[in-house]
Amino acid sequence: MQALKQSPVIPSGEAKSTASWLQVMSHLDPRFGGIASSVPQFCRATEAESGYQSPIAGFCEAAEFEHLSAMDRARSDCFPPGRATWMLNMGLRQRFRERIRNVQGLHIHGVWETHCSVAASLARACKRPYIISAHGMLDRWALQHKRIKKALYAALIETGNLRRATCLRALTADEADDYRRIGLTNPIAIIPSGVDVPRDSSPELFWEAHPQLRGQKIALFLGRLHPKKGLHLLLNAWAQVSRSAKDVHLVIAGPDSENTRAALERMVDDLKIRNSVTFAGMLPGPRKWAALAASDLFVLPSYSEGFSVAVLEALAMGLPVIVTHPCHIPEVSNHKCGWVIEPELTALEQALEEFLETSSQTAAQMGQRGRNLIHERFRWPVIGKQMAEVYDWALGGSKPVSVEMA
């Protein structure tokens, strides 16, 4: 295993409980994707298991800051996202430099954006170790999206930032392979995201909003409405299987992205499945859990995922799931709590048909296996302990013992 590149930075005699790892990210509003919703939970879990503080630096519009809890806002900062602003405003760079000097390390979430290049370069200037979590942004599908622009940016900036990171954090073993495939040799800590389910999750809020769906067998998609999510596959597959099934309904929930919903609405009309498809919009907080509690199946036919927290939430709620191989959760198949398929139409149709033919008793058994999987592997206290060990190690401590390293 490659040795750490930077020496410890905690001054002699400073207690770990006063040390901080600054969490740097591009958005704080959950409508921009999983990082914004998962990282604050990740911070709280790591703090609870380690004593490290985890303030947040969001490179986003000021209005997004309101999505943090009052406690997180009190110790976090909002910075402008524009590249030109950071190039021209030396006072802004100095402000962020001082922020870095008050912490012991940086954990950068996501790549390709302003926050990563600014944070990595200033961390090196301030001699602070930094860890990068790519969150799926280096997988094959993601690299093909805006391919030429990314290739140029990688050659000029991003690959250098990644190569000089003290450690890389991968959400899955597949993501560790993504790092290696582009030539990175840094130590890699494989630590997934976690999930925390409310103790009492009732479907009533969902039934109040959609009373016509009571008594229906519901398949739920929950996530950003984005082309990479495979929603056109889902609608085409649903058009086939729903015609021969009674009392079944597809609910598509989540914020719109790149005007995808309008195209999907047109597809629903063209396929003549309006009577068995509902667009529920973004479901915050209790409404999300109510939708999961009301559903019988979770479906995510993505072409590209970092590691979907929505899949973990569905498993934790006892739902069988249909996911694609790019969702990077082979445990679904290994633990027999759902279907793992290729992102293509025939495979999705077959999985949906198999679910609709599955007895309620068998589906309940699949759901219980999913709950057990989450409890054993994906609870936030487990994740927090693993990340705390990596932070210790990055600051000169001993090698992590509960973390898979690559």
C-alpha cells in the first residue's frame, strides 16, 4: 500500500476532539442530487464516532445554505460557485485560505467543478491533507457525458488534483476500479454511504396526496429525473407489463433535471399509459418515507450511479428492488433481496414481470433480507467509524482496521 503523502498536521498536544475536517461540496440543496442530502448525514455520523468536527463549505448560491440544519449553518460557510469569480477575486481566495488554516484536513465531495479545483489547490498551498470522494463522477458513462470537455479539463487540472490527494474514497469496489482505470495510484478507502430510517414511517401522507392509488400495487422510482436514470426504459417496460396486470401503478418521484420531466410526460401520453403512471414531484422528508411505506417495489434502471442512497432507503424500508449493474450494489443479488439487471429493455420487462408474479409472502421475505443487509453493512454509525479511522490515518495515525483498502 502506498504511504501517505503528507505528514500529520495536528499540532502537538491538540486533542482530536478539537480537530476538524472541512467538507467541501458544490450544492446543499437536495434537488441537485445525492451528495447534498447524504453528506450532512455523513458528517454527523463521523462526528458521533470520532470527535472530529465536520464543518461544511458549500460552493453554491446563498439560498441553498438554508437547507442545512441550524447547527450545521452555525459552523459552515457558503462560497460563490463561479470559476471567474475565484480567478479574479483574491480576497475570496484569501478568505477560503484562512478557512483551511483553521482545520486539519479537507474532504472534497465530487469532481469537475469549481469547489474541487479551488479546495485541492489551496489545501496543498496550506499543507493540509485532502481526501476526494468522486461520488460516481468517474465511471464510464459519466466520463462519456461531455467527453471532450472533461478530457481537456482532466489533462489540465483534475487528474493532478486527484493524483495529489492523500487518499481517495470510493463508495464501491467498482468506483475503486474507476480510479485505477484512469491511472491513479493513491490509497483508496472503500466506504459506502449510509442510511437512517425513521422509527415510524406511515404511508398516510402519501395516501392523502394520492387517494386514488389505495389498493394498487405500486412500483416506485425515487430520484432526480435525469436522462442517466433510465426512465425512458422504465416507461417503455411499464407500457408492456402493465397492460396485462391489474391494479398496478408506477409512481415517479423526484426533482426535475435538464427538463427531463416534460419529455417523460410526452412519453406517457404517446405510450397511452397515463392511467397507470403518476408523477409525484419532489418528496421532501416525511413525504418521501410515506411514499416508500406505501410502495411494494423500488425501481432504479440507471445507466450511471455513484451509489444510490435511495436504494439503501428502499431496502431499509423492506422493499424488494430492481436495480441495474451501474448502481454498483451487487449485494441486492447476493442477499436475494431483489433483481440486478443490465440497463436494457428486455431485462427490465422480465424483472418487472417476475415481481408482479411474486407472492406477497416471497416479497416480504425479500424485504426482510434487505433490512438485514442494511443493518449489517450500511448503517451510519458503521460508516462514521470507518471514515474516522481514515481521517486518523491521513493525519499520521495507524492503518484503518475496519476499512477495505485498495
